[in-house]
Amino acid sequence: MISASRLSWTDALLLIAGYVALDWMSFFHPLHGPYITPWNPAPALALVFILRHGWQAVLVLALAVLLAEIGVRSLPASLPVSVAIAGMLALGYGAIGEALRRRMRGPAIFLDRFGLLRWAGVVVAGTLLTSVAFVLALVALDLVPLAGWSEAVGRFWIGDGVGILVSMPLLWMLFDERGRALLRATLWRPDTLGYVLAAAMALWVAVGHGAESDFQYFYLLFLPIIWAASRQGLAGAVLSAAVIQIGLIVVVYRQGFSAGSVLEIQAVTVVLVLAGFFIGVVVDEQQRISAELRQTLRLAAAGEMAGALAHELNQPLTALSAYGAACEELLARGETGDRLKGSIRLMVSEACRAAEVVRRLRDFFRTGTTRLEAIPLRALLAAAAAPFARHAAKAGVELTVEPVPDGVLLADGPQLEVVLRNLFSNAFDAVSEQPPGERRVRVSALAEGGDRICIRIEDSGPGLTGDAVSRLFEPFNSTKSSGLGLGLAISRAIAEAHGGNLWAEVGARGVFRLRLPFEKTPAHA
């Protein structure tokens, strides 16, 4: 539930002016005199203010309804009766707004498909109850005939319901700073003009030409709103719905449709708009999930990289300690010449090297970028295999690293170490259940053409099935009870970021292949 903010005089005047203006714009085809119209967007504005300011907006809303009754609808009732009707409608809209406010879980009126259904359900049920109460009050005052009360309820319900369902999301975004920014960004996208023109064309066919055949082409209006929702999410659906609704009202004015035809159009418009909103919300949800997944993968990759970075930091820190001790010994001997200066220069060099490693980690956290440099293939494999070579004897694993071609990779060393360590770790896990003497991991590399190298890691484990291979690189898919299922997904992403790829083979043994760009001629210092 969101908290209500204070209603200022400016807000109160804006509510009154906006409500009366919207009521004047939508006043056409009144049923039973000036009471009931087939489209009523003014309550949408009222609900936006109630959601933002709570019950303190209801009194101002009652005044706005009263002014609209007198200035727009010219209700043939005494002032006390008009005040009572205005108060009743304001309380009805206040109850709907309060029900919505208590169900809101964020800054938007709905954030997901379930929120959309809750919002629509509250609006439909609330407007029905308000319509029944309003019409029964008019019947009691002999302003509506008793025989026509059900028709009056239906039309008032559809008028309010359509007005709120179509207009409220747009009005809410217009009164919200983030919503306005999103709408501005959506308006400036190139495809916005496309679906606006498509909506105009669909309106011409469906309501203009199609009116002669009972609007049988009305389904064409689904195309622009689905296009907008699928491309731009909820913001696109909201804009497209507003364009279609405004276009429908303009056509109704110009063509002089009957009240019955307008009612049918509005009923179908509700289905059209809700379908567009639903698609837009689903698209937004998928985008949020995708962004969250990318962030999760980045954090998980950073965790994996920490091991490689710690390995790289260990050497310069050890050297710093040794050079520091040497400087202390030289100072104790009274040495102030070239030997001391040389040790200090070496300390500075090692400190800069360590700082560079840390800088890479910081850059990865900020942007996920990599820093490419020429790395000898042999050195990379040796660095990645070293921790596992020490562990192999204890685990009873025969680790074989075959001779590899001379050459260099243009790559980010710590990131590729993450990939190789993941593959080594998976291979060691795969052979851990094998009997002693049958636990083997073999690493080889074969040049492919003049600019590629394929690193092959094979283990004597149980191998992989076709179904397992198809799901192996999906995030959060892990065969380990303690695993997150992100290691291989991260490894493939890193390989592809380096212009290569990573895949597994189906077979009786575990085989992974890592293909990367490669230069056969070693880089010279």
C-alpha cells in the first residue's frame, strides 16, 4: 500500500478543472436526459488523485462532480439533491480508490499480470456497485424510470468502466515523474509513429468502412496495440490505447453513431485495451527478469573471477613482502645507494601490477567490460591447471596436460581462467565417483585454421546425454546439490565475449570444447 501525500490548493484546482473538462469532452449520447453517457473518463482522473492523496481528495472530488452536474449535465434537481448525488458518487470513487491503494505494491497501479487482474477486478466490481447505487438514487428521485433501471445501470457501468480502464494508466503515468520520462522516451522511438499510423488505418477500416457491415473488421484494432505492447511494453500499450480511444470518440462524433452502436464499440474496446495491457505487462516482466538475470550472472561471474584474481594478486603481494624485507635489511646495513633504489623500484612495479588487477575487478563490477591482452596459451593453461595439479594426487586423479601449440590469445586472462577453472572443476567432480585408477582428466589443444584454437577437456566420468547437453548451459541448471548452476552459463558468456564459443559433446565420456581466437606466432616482449 502506498502512502497518501498532502493535497495542495494547486492539486485541488487541477482536480476540479480536469474533472469538469473531461466530463464536458465526453458528454454525448446521454441516456434518460443528461445523466448517463457511454464514455466517462473523468472518474479515472478522480481515482488518480485519490490514490495519490487518499480520502482528503474525496471532498474536492465531490465539489468537482457537483460543478460538472450543474455546468455540463444540467441536472433537473434541486441543489441539496445535486449535492447528495455528487457526494454519493465521490464516496463511491473514494472507496474504489482506497481499495486500489491498499492493493498497490509499488509506484505503479500494477506491476505484473496479477496486479493488472487485481486492478481490473477492483475497477469492474467498484464501478458496478457505484452504478447500481447511482441509478437507484435517480430512480428514487423519479429522474430515471423504474422500467429502465437495468439498462441505465449497464450503460453507466460501461461508461465508467471503459473510461477508467482505458484512461487511468495514461493519467497515472502523466502525474508520475518516472511515468512521464518513460512516456517521453516511448514517444521519441521510431516505431511509435508506425503503430500510430497503423491505429489510424485500422480505425478507418474498422469504424469507417466496417461500420456498414456491423463493425466486422473491428478485430484489426488489435494489431496496432499488440504491436505497441510487444515492442514497448506497458508504456506502448497505454499510448496505443489512448490513440485508439480518442480516435473512436472522434469517429463517433463525426459519423453520428447511435447510442447502441457506441455502447457495443466501448464494450469491445475494453477487451482490446486489457489484452494490450496484459501483453505490455508480460513484456515488461520479461525485461525486468532479463535485467535481473544479467545482474545475477555478473555478480556470480565476479565471484568466480575472485579466485583467479586472488591467484594473480598472490604473486605481486609475495614479491612486495620480499622486496620490503630486503629494503629493511639494506637500511639496517646503512645502504642508501643503487641497491636500495632498485628494490624500491621493484616494489613500486609490483604495487602497480597489483593495482591493475584490482582495477580490472572494479571495472567488471561497474560495466562488465574486459581488457584484452596477448596471453601465451601455455602460460594460461599452466596457471589454470596448477591448483588442480596439486589437488590431483590427493584425489587420485590422473591429470594430463598435453603439449599445446605455440601462440597467444588476445584475451582477458582472469576471465579465461574462470572458464578453465570451471571446466577443470566439473571434470574433477565427474570422475570423483569412478573407482581408483579410472579417474582421468586430459587437456589438449588443437589449432584450427590459422586463427583459432580448440581447447579440449576430457574426463573419464559417465558422460552426457543429449537431454543433459541441451540444458547444460541454462542458468540455474545444476546437477550439484550445492551448485547455483551459473558456472557454465557464465563460462559460455565469457567465451562468446572473446569471439569464441563453448560446448559439450554427447558421449560415454565427458568432453568440453572451448574455441577461441588464436595467433600462432607468439607475441614478443
